[in-house]
Amino acid sequence: MHSIWIIAVAAVVTAATRFLPFLIFGQGKKTPDIIVYLGKVLPYAIMGMLVVYCLKDVRFLSAPYGIPELLGCAAVAALHIWKRNTLLSIGVGTVFYMLLVQFIF
């Protein structure tokens, strides 16, 4: 029964976070400037935090000297600049990194 309550609460909270913005900022209401600003800057901030988190344990002074990570980041950046497709660049970069780690380094 405990698991059912946990799932129910998680479902209600998830649904509330999806519906609440539409209730607060319904049709005809102007979205506050701070919310518009956060909508513009938070995706970049989150991506930056993810890059820092993913690279925090890389050891540049011992083998393989962070080479797979740097090559993976370069592949993601190059593919994103070329194709402008976030999903494609992250997916291909992840596969490229995993191939480097599993078969080369």
C-alpha cells in the first residue's frame, strides 16, 4: 500500500507541475518579464551545469588524460554547430564517447 501512495503522490505532483502554469498564466494574461527571462536563460544554465557535472571527475594528469571526454565534447559541439540539432548532437556524441571508452581507451 505504501508503494501505491508514493506512486499516487508522484503522479499528482507531476500533473500539477504540468497544469499549474496554464492555470496561473492563462489565456489573456501577460507572462511576467521574470518568467520570460528565466525561460531564455535557464536552458543554457542547465546545459552548463550538466557539462561541469559530467567533466568533474576527469583526471587530466593520468591516463587517458581526459582525451575521450574532450573528443566527445568536441564531437557534440562540432555536430551541433553543423546540424543545429540538439538531440542528434547529444546522441551521436554519447555513442562516440562510449565507443572511444569501450574500444580505444
